Amino acid sequence: MEAAANARNIDDILKEIDIKVDDDYIRRVKENLGESLATRYIDYTRIKEMAQQAREYRLVPEYTESFFKKAFIRAEGKIKDSKTGFLSIESVPFQLRKIAEHDSFKKSYSELLKRYPKVTFDKDSAFKKIRFFSKLVNRN
């Protein structure tokens, strides 16, 4: 406070401060400095690398859709392709609906419907549909 009020010189004040510079003090300074730098510095190169790696490791929608169709038909579910590029699940198999009746399932995943008129594994198609409906809702 005295230095801020120019009542005393900063060099005089620093002479009075008793700091014992040891390994523990250096470690604490490094930790504090590291934390402050971490909040001020963003490694954009590393973020780009992580995003590229995520794209490389992602599940390809076409493969996921193909696997789902095969498994769903094998479980005796009824599914068909629609002209809009979406799938239509006409009937969820009884065995799956029976599993979905358990409270633990409902709490984790919500209630399973008997049919789903529009299903997609393509994220872009799904978001286009969401944006379309949100525009309709916002107009009214």
C-alpha cells in the first residue's frame, strides 16, 4: 500500500520482505506460474491436432447405420428406408421393449417408443432437420 501511495520506494519495501528461497518456495512459484499461464495460453495447434484425431477415430455413419440395420432386422425389428434419406423404424422388437420397461433403463435412457418415423445416423442431416424445425417454431 505504501508503494502504491508513493510513500516509500519499492526497493526499500523489497528489502524488508523476508523471503527464504528454497526448493519448496521455487516449486510453489512454478505451480502458481504454471496455473496462471495455463489459463492465459491456449495451444491452438494442439487443439487442431486433437480435432483431426477425433475425425480420424470417429465412427463412420454409413458403417454404424449398416450395423444397426443388420442387428435390428436380426432382432426381428421392422425398418425401412424413406425417400428423404431417413430411416423409419416401423416396429421396435418385443424383446427390446421388454428390456426398456425396467426403471433403470427408463432413468438412464428415457422411455422406448414402439416406432420412430425418422431416424438418421448422419449428424449433418439431423442438424439440418433440427435447424429447420427451430426456424418454424421461432416464426410462430
